[in-house]
Amino acid sequence: MTKDKPQGIARGLTNYGDAKFSKYLRRSFASSMGYSREMLDKPIVGIAHSASGFNNCHRHFPELIEAVKRGVLAAGALPIEFPTISLGEVFLSPTSLKFRNLMSMDVEEMVRAQPMDSVVLLGGCDKTVPAQLMGAVSADLPAVQLVAGPMSTGRHKEHRLGACTDCRRFWQQYRAGRIDDQEIDTIEQKLASTAGTCAVMGTASTMASLTEAMGMMPAMGAAIPAVSADRLRMAEATGKLAVDLIGSDRTPKAILTREALENAVTVLLALGGSTNAVLHLAAIAGRAGLSLDLHRLNEISDRTPVLVDLKPTGSFYMEDLHYAGGIPAVMRELRDLLHLDAVTITGETVGDRIEAADPWVDRNVIHEGRAPVRANGGLVALYGNLAPNGAILKRSAADETLFESEARAVVFSSLADLAERIDDPDLDVTADDILVLQNAGPASEASMPEAGYLPIPKKLAQAGVTDMIRMSDARMSGTAYGTIVLHVSPDAASGGAIGLVRDGDRIRMSVAERRLELLVSEEELASRRAARPPAPQVERRGYDRLYHQEILQAEAGCDFRFLVPAPAAAALEKDCLNAAE
Ligand code: FES
């Protein structure tokens, strides 16, 4: 610990023009909470947490916070918890992503403004961990991540249930008329049966795993079930680690290097993880002055096998990954593809962690590199005149027979248009068509919701169709699956070509060539572009106004322009403008 800088309660004093008075006043008010002078003289570990009555995933946080505090106290510092904005995935309108940057600002500013020497970030639900990491990188105070841990699975008849892949599976059956109202009501009560984050390799599990892969939490920290006593021991260990970090140079920017980012991308691909993680990694990287190049993602994807057999693309659940050996076992299998000398928050390198990991592994869940679940990575970026800045396909969740397709577009101009017409018996659509949703990207009124999982039109679902190509500038839940092209950039609302597609146009998708082409002449596209009506003027105030002024596109992680270091923001802006021309 450094002795020359103010520590603990004396850090960053409130300015009254008299530093001694400020310190005296602060100690006096802190004393009102019952702290002794001895405690107030200790260094402080902040615990930034996102517990909320609107966040089911975080309902066990009081117990976890107590365990973190125990670890901090045992290591000789004073723990002080503080709440930040919480983002409970299903409780936010129009979509939680809209508020991720707001939460990141809350975390950054409260970490910087309040007196603490290091911070434990306690989150879990999809957007909370990215927001905490983005804020922590920008604040660059020593920080360590603790996550909620995954929910345990429930049961319905002979079925094992986990939110939320099974939510979608049963809803699809209900839409197709294969289960009735009573059964879907019964299932509703059983899908999310414990505290913790969604039970499959959705966005929350993916981001927890990548946080461990990047070295921002101790080994095994990602997958321990929320309700396990091991999760409490991990919380205690995290508290101790946060004390060890005080005064060290292991700040988020020192840990989140290009090598750490590439390790995270490799693990993401080996997990068959969530498409949302591409956005969040880009945003976290952006805060550190790095970019997530989708061409590089494709290179890594081509050499990285999918090793983990978890839903939504496989068979098992997140709790099974923990008992199978966790992220260290996955990384051991990937060791030839990783930067082993990347340093983690504990001071170990990635190579050290792999060496130290329990050698036992359940091969049903974590496959060997020579017998992978699939030979190449779970995600691939597509480019072309329809997506000059890229689009993402989760190929591990898609139907390979559709990978090389040329088909007719059936276009929905907005989410409202989709809701109105998708189940219309007169909709002119066949299973061979490509459904295109416009105006659901980051710059749209919808603010890039997880609406990219367009429902199969009811008449096709009832005829037994379970998948078809769907594409949009929206996102998809990490727990969803299908041949779904997402994050098409630039989005329709900022002038992207996806907004120029018309019913009956031909679209060509080639996963082999990484191409996504609208087969319409340049002249015709130019005339459609010129004929576009001007964007409606919308009166905005508050955060909504800030969002629409500052939001960047998918390849920049949908961060705000003014939160990214200035040179990186300028480069991203230039790329977006060129692509939208
Ligand atoms: Fe919180 Fe799925 S709703 S992780």
C-alpha cells in the first residue's frame, strides 16, 4: 500500500476550502454510522452492487455482500457497500441495453467520487457486468468482479428447465398449439426457480465467463451456482483480493490488454457464447482505448473449436459447466490459442491458472480439442453491401443447410409492423424466404432490443417450420437460437442499407465467404436512398436525449461517443459515416 497518498476516508475530500475541516466533518458523519476511529483509519474497499427489487437475478446479494465484507475485514480493511443502478433484464423498457451506458456512468462516477482504495464490482444480470467493467476501466481504480452465479435448474415432468432457452422452447410449442394454456402456466412458475442469472450460456453466463477469461476475477469465479456455499466462499476470497489490490498497479486498464481481449474472444467462440458479448466486449475494449475488430474475430473463429456443450446450442446448463471443471478447464483445452502470459487480477498469469487448475474434467460438458462440439467458432461476422460495418451470425445456433442461401426478402419496417403482420394468415411468406426487420438498431426509437429472434410466422410454425433466415439491426437474447443475422451495421435509423431493403428483393448470404449482399443495383439503391423521407423530429429530454445524441453503432459496442477516449471515438465516427454513404 502506498503511504504518501491519502487513503480510505481521507481520499477525495469534499471541497469546503479547508481540507482539515473536510476530513473532520466527513469522519464525524461517518461516525454517526457507528464506526470507531480505528475502523475509519483503515483503507476502504467499496462494494458496488446492483441489488434491486426489480432484479430477480440479484436477490441473494445481501448474503454475498456480507461474505465480501467478511473477506475485506479479515484482510484488514473497511468494506463499504453502495448501490448503483440495477438492470434487471426483463423489467426494463424499451430494453436494458439502452441503460447499460447510464449504469456504467453511475459506476465510474461513484467509484471516482467516493472515498475508496479499491472496489468489488458485484453484478450478474446481462448488462450489469459489462456496465460495471466499462465504468471500472474508465475510473481505473483497482477493481475485481464478483458475479451472481447461475440459477439452478428446475423440473417439469421429465424435463430439466433453465431460463431462458427452455422458456423459448416451450413458448414455441405453445404458439404451434402443441401445449395448452394450463401447461404453459405451470411451466411459467418453474422456469426460474432460484436466485442467480439465467441457467444457460446466455449473455450473463457468457459475460461472467469472459470476465474470468480476461482475468478480472479469480479462477472458477464465473460458473459457481448462485445458491452454492462455494459462491459465498468466492465472495469472501474476492473481498480479501480487493484488499490485496490496494495500491497495486493491477488496475482494470493494466489487466484489460489486447492479449486479454483476444483471450476473451477465443473463450467466447469456444463456449458458443452470446452474440451480445460481441457488443459488450467492444464497449469494454473501447473504454481501454482498444477496438474489437470483427475481421480479427473471424480469424480467431476459424481456428477455435466449440468445446462446451451448453444450451442454447447444446445440451447442458451453466451449473454443469462448473462441476465439469469450469472456465479453467475450458482454457486448458484452448491453451495453444491463448496468450498465456496475460496477467490476471490475482497476479497469476493465464498460464499459471491453467497449471493450477484441477485436472479432472467432465468430457460430456467440456470436450477435448480433438473431439470438439464443432470444428470452428460459434460466431462469425458477415460483411457486404447490406452490412458494410459487419453483422453477426451465431453459426453454432443456426441451421447449416441455410448457410449458403439466396432468397426473397419479406420486410417488416419496424417492431410495430412485425407485431401487426407476422401472424397474418395472408402474409406472403414461405419457409425459403428471408425475414428482414428494420429500424430496431441502436439509433432507432426501439434502441436495439433483443427482437432479432423474429418469430416464425404462425402459419409456417403450425406447418412444422422451426427455423428460417431472419436478419435485423437488432440483438438477440443469448438464450435464443436459430439462423439469425444480427447487429447489421450501420442500422436503418442511421441510414444503413438494411433500411433500403424492399419486399421481393433478393438477398444472398454466404457464411463460407462471410458475405451478406442485397442483390439490387447501386443505381436503384441510390434512388431509394434519395427518396427516403427525412427522419421525424422527436422532442427529447433527459437521458433519452443524451442517448440519441451520443449512441455509437454496434461495432463500437453501442457506447456513447463522449465515454470513449477521443481518438478512438473519432475513428469510429469516420468509419460509420463512410459505411452509411
Ligand atoms: Fe438476469 Fe437472465 S434475466 S441473467
